[in-house]
Amino acid sequence: MKAHTLFILKPCELDAEKITAYCRDSAQVLGLFQFFPYLKDHVEVRVLNDQEPRTELVSMLGESNQSCPLLLLNAELSAIPPLVNIMQANGRRFITGTQQISRYLAATYGSAVNQGKSA
């Protein structure tokens, strides 16, 4: 088992317009894995459908915690990096949001932080 699991949303077709859309935040976090491929040694990436409920997340974290991107922390933490908000539900720890996830990965694995202003 890898140390953590990242849940992102796959691009989806918008019914009325018949165009494909993607989740900006999921794409941004996934981009870290292109810049820092060694992250794949520590983090399993799972791609979920856009539709709610996202049953895999709901079964683990409850209905109110199915937003993506979401980093599920599977390993024990030796220390919590500064400025990282680690949440808990059903006995599991996780991080949401591009900025929080990028801060955690940078502090833990030496990648880079997000310069953007999104949470």
C-alpha cells in the first residue's frame, strides 16, 4: 500500500452542451505529478466520476466529505507540516483543496508549493 491516496475527478461531458469539462482543482493537483513524478511512489491516484454521491469517498468519510481533490492519509504522520489543515472523519485523516494538498506534498516529499490563491 502506498502512503496516501489522492482522489481526483475525471473530465465529464456536460449533458446540455455536449462539451467536455474538467475540474480545475483536480487538474492542478494532478499536474504536480507531472512535474514531480516520484510522487507516484508515495501516492496512489484514483480518478472518480464527477457525479455525486461519490460512493467510495462517502463510504470512507461520510456524505459531507466527497469533494475533490482529496488526499487520504494512509500512513502515520511523524509531524504535521505548517499551514496544513488535516481533517478527520470516521477515524480517517485527509486533506482537501489544491493549496493544502500541495503544501503537504511539498513539506513531506520535497515537491513545490502552489503559487495560486485558491484554497
